[in-house]
Amino acid sequence: MAIDYDAVRVCLVATLRSAMRLDQNQVVMAEPETTGTVQPALPYIDIKIVVPSRTYGRDWEDVLSAGKNGQGQQTYYYQAQGPRGMDVLFTAFADTHETALGMMATWQSLLGTARVREQLRASGIASWTMANVEDKSALLDTGYQGRAAMTVTFGVVACIASEPSTQGVVDTATIQGNTNPGGIIATNDISGE
């Protein structure tokens, strides 16, 4: 897989919990959807990746030497990678719309701090743009539920690579996943700064 979405989810949940000092049951990943899940007690924040991968510009491509194989032949591999935008919807649920709006406004402010940006970058994720916080409050059953939402575009790097080949041109390339085993995504600087 070109982007490890599970690792992205783990990073986003951990960063949100740490930055806002929320308990484990106050941050819910709305994806992948699970059946039989009970709605947590209010207040809580729901996270959903709504646009998993949007390209920005052109990917760069390389045919690189992989050394010699067991028969002494020079081998090569193909690699292509490039920046992707990932839109993530954060929704706060609370007893009042003021509480929900306050939670989202706080998260919006924290995303601009050096501490949160560095925590995301350590996992290969950059916070690019934030939308406005919107009031999404609604009637629920016979009561009122405060809701506020904000979409954030994060930057990640997608990478595909082939298996080594003795040909100078690689005919097929399979998605290999991360180029940096220590992080979530390749470590190229995609911060947009």
C-alpha cells in the first residue's frame, strides 16, 4: 500500500488526545466502521478520513541500482513517490453547541502550534490547511446535541517501488508501502512551508 492509513489514524488519534488532554474514550475513529459499537458519553471527538489521497503536482520517478544479484548481474528497481493531500473531518459532539464549538476551536488553534506540528511531522504527516469550524448541532431523538466540525488537509507522501530486476527498464511496479520503516510515510519534507 502506498500510504499506511492505519498508521495515519493511530497518529491522528494520539496527537489529538495528547494535545487536548482527552481520555481514550473521548476520541473515536469513525473509520473503518464497526458494527455494534456504543456511542461514547459526551463530550467526544470523531475522526474520519474523507478524502484519502489527492495528488499535488507530479510524482518523481527514479530507476535506481540495487546492486548485483546472486548471478553477478546488475539489478535495478523503479520507485515513484509524491505528495498527497488527505482531508480529515473532525467532529465534536457535546451537550451544548458552545462546548462542541469550543472543542473544535481549541483543536484548530493547537494544530498551528509547533508542538503539535512536530508530533505530526515525526510520523511523516504535515498539517496543510484548516477549514472554518462549523456549527452542526442537531436534534437527536427527543433531545438536542451540540456538534461542531472542521476539515483539515494533511500532507503525506505516497511511494511505490518495484522488486529488483536485471533489466534497465522495469516493466511492472508493485506498491511496496513506506520508504521509511521508522515512520509512517516517507520522510520527505512536505510541510508546505
